[in-house]
Amino acid sequence: MADTKYIFVTGGVSSSLGKGIIAASLAKLLQARGFKATIQKLDPYINVDPGTLNPYEHGECYVTEDGAETDLDLGHYERFLNVNTSQANNVTTGRIYQSVIEKERRGEFLGKTVQVVPHITNEIKERIQILGQNNEYDIVITEIGGTVGDIESLPYIEAVRQLKWELGDDNALVIHLTLVPYLSAAGELKTKPTQHSVKTLMESGIKADILVCRTEHELSDDIRRKLAIFCNVRQEAVIQSIDAPTIYDVPNMMLKEGLDTVVLKKLALPDDTTPNLERWNQFLKRHKNPKAEVHIGLIGKYVELQDSYKSILEAFIHAGAENEVYVNVEYIHSEFINDSTIHNKISHLDGVLVAPGFGERGIEGKIDAVRYARENGLPFLGICLGMQMAVIEFSRNVLQLKGANSTEMDPETKHPVIDLMEAQKEVTHKGGTMRLGSWDCELREGSIIHEVYGKDEIKERHRHRYEYNNKYKEQLENAGMLSTGINPETGLVEIVELKDHPWFVGVQYHPEYKSTVASPHPLFVSFVKATHEHSVKHKNAKMAQK
Ligand code: GLN
């Protein structure tokens, strides 16, 4: 196909309307019609990337194959589309300014005054168009973070205005996502906030081509007509996005509303295909018709904000569907786990996942949870910090190395079974300096993990500074904690598992980032299967007792 087309998604009225899910759903429909589509997120904050943000700020930091620390919306894009994103798919104001300032320092602006317009806006336009280079994609969808009217968003909106003008009508369009609130006292849906936000967009010179309206109630024809006439869009371009039981329903809902058809028409693209959503709908059917239920404890310290563990929760949804079981995730705050509470909090579960994390807070509770899972044959998955806690627990309670710890938590520990990686020792800057992105790992034949993946070598994504200390490897191995995955270049231990346990695996990497609807992650699939087997065994044992 000829030149790449661009779709911009802006948001109005309120934040958290789900621009990312709408963008991902549209991309899914276009992909299902045979178009090559990608999505990009522009974030208006000054952090160069979200890697330095506390999960309470914007939720989980998602990591791509190429090691970019990105917004969690990129996770949705990958899960929906089953294609990799990269650093180019997430750009922040911090990164834009950093790059413009570096150019200024190199003298690239030849003595000119460097300004928001045109220098910042040009940089934004370049970053958007990078994805359209080489005609790799037919369609690039760019989501502008924040809400129209925010001071921070202005340069992005101006860049979109200019690009839309430069590209021409058939090559670019703007979808504006708004809220149509329901006033229960009046018993009515209200269009005024949407009218105002469309007007705000107009003040910046942008006319919305399509309105996607978040609503709790069906939009009547009258409301649609009203929105169309006052917001200056065609009535078919008023798309209802009603609250859905699951985000995975949204592509079908958008299909029913004809979002993809309106987009193709507006971009002068052929509309002679029907989206092939067979695999997607197979997944949905299994997801919605589970044959059993399992309870898995997610032990972490950011449990108050579910977005902190977004990819893990979604990976459970994919793996649950694959196993035809409903995964009931129970959030357990690691700070509240101790000797007297542990039985109450964990004994009814079918499995335990100890989550990734940083810093000392709540780690003793995580260690207690690992111990419970190890001693009671409860399926266990430890991810990153969770794997490190498994090594510490085993060192303390099986090897009897008193005070064994990670030097992240106790720099003076006598037994640093988890220690700072050699490559990290000279690092002083926090941003973008961890061991990031995809690394190779060789699996030991005959191990659980080898069976899980069904191959000898894998690639998984990382985000950490500390590692398994190889000085303790022999002792750990001899006592039954096997290191069954090793990085072939560096010898770093990436996976541990227990010899005498039904299913106990700790991984230094983050399998959750690579789980998608089309390709649920094998480690989660196997873990959920083990928890299901555990629950069946448990139920049978209880019945026998009666
Ligand atoms: N804090 C640990 C480290 O830096 C684990 C990081 C993580 O769980 N992502 O090694």
C-alpha cells in the first residue's frame, strides 16, 4: 500500500476514559482486516520515561523487547495486537525536551532561538512520523495522553494540528474520546461536557472527525443526533462506548458501532474486508465460560492500586482462558503477612505469586509467603523480586544461613545471596540504567521450566539491578533449589525451581510482559494448571475426610 495513514486519539472531559483500550481495539479491528497497524502513546509529563515513577503514580512500568521502560498502555497494545512495540512507541515531554536540548548543545539550530513552536512541535511531529517511515505500517494510531485543555498537552495538540494539515484530509483523522455522563436525578444523559471539550479542541484549530462517547447507558438516536449536530461530526461518526464487563469485549463493541468502517471511509481506504476475529472470539468464549475456579494470592506491596500489577493480572486472564478456569486473584498486602496472619491469609489458596518490587518495605511478609508455599506444596511463582525472595527464604530456612538477604535490603548482610550485578556497581543515575529488555536464557533439560516452554532456549524481558549470587549456587543446588535457567553469556541464574515440590518456580525476568490474547504465556498457563490440579486434589481430600 502507498503512504502511511495517521489516526490521532485525544481525550476530553475526564481522564481515565480508556483511550488506550479504544486505540488498541481500533488497531485490532484494522489488523483483523489485514492492515498493518501500530500504536504510539505520547505522554505529556516531564519524566524522560516512566521508569523512575512509583507504581502508585501511573501504575505498572511496562518493558518492551528493546528495553524501553514505558507506559502501561503499551502492554494493552501488545496484548491486543500480538506484535512487539519499542522505544519509538512511547514518547514523553521529557524525552522531547531532552532531545531538543541536546541538539541545541550540539549547535544544530545554527544560532536560532529555540522555541516550543517550531522546535518542540517539530520534534513531536518527527517522533510521530518515525513509525510511518519505510511504509512498515499502513496505519499509525497515536494516542495523546492527558485531557484536551491541559497546559501540558498544548504542544502535542499543536503538532497534531500541523500534521493533519500537512498530511491532508484523506491521510489523517482525529478521534476524540469523551464522556457522556448520566445524571440520575434528571434521569438523562448529558451532552454538554462533550460539546465543551470539542469546542476546546476547536480553539486549538482541530476539528474532531469521530467522537467516541464513554457512557453508562445506551445513546439514543436523539442523543447521537444532538452530539453530531453540535459537535460538527456526521452521525455515523458518533460512536458509543458503553461500560463493558471486560476490556476484551471492546473490539467487538467497536465493530458493532462501525468504528472501523467510519475510519476506513474517512481515510479513503478499501472497506471490502470483514475483520477476522476468530482467535479473539475463541479466547473470549473460553474466558466467559470457565469450567472451574482457582484462587491465587498476589503478594505485593502496591496492591491498593491494581494498575501496579496490570500485566500480571492480564496474563492470568489469558492463562485462565487457556485452562478454561476462572482465576480469582486475591490481593494480599505483604506488609500484613506475619507468623500470626499467614495461615488465615494463605491456607485457602490454590497458589501464590510473589510480585516484583523494589526496596525493603513488605519483604519479610513475602519471605513468609514463600516459606508457606514451599513447606505446604502450594504452587508458587516468584517474579523478579519474588524469585529473589525465594532464594533468600531457602537460604535462611533450609541452608540455615542466618540473616541471608539481598544487598538491596541489607547492604551489610553476612550472606548476600542476592547481590548487585557487576555491571551495576558503577551506576549512579537511576533512569534507564537497570538490566532491561530481552535476554537469552538456556533451560536445563528435565526441569519443570524446560517442560513448560518445550524448548532449550528462551528470550525474556528483564528489569532489575540485583541478581542471584553464584557464590551460593553449589550450596543451593545441593540442598534442592535448582538453577534451571542460565544466561549463556554471563552465567547469571535466571530461573530457580525446587526439586521436591509439585510446582515451585522463581524467574528473574518478567514473563507477564509477553503474554497476549493470541499467545498466552506458557509459564502462566502452566502455573494456573498447577493451581487447578492443587484445587482438585484439595477438594477430593476434603470430600474423603467427610
Ligand atoms: N528490586 C529488585 C532488583 O532491582 C527486583 C526488581 C523487580 O522486581 N523488578 O533487582
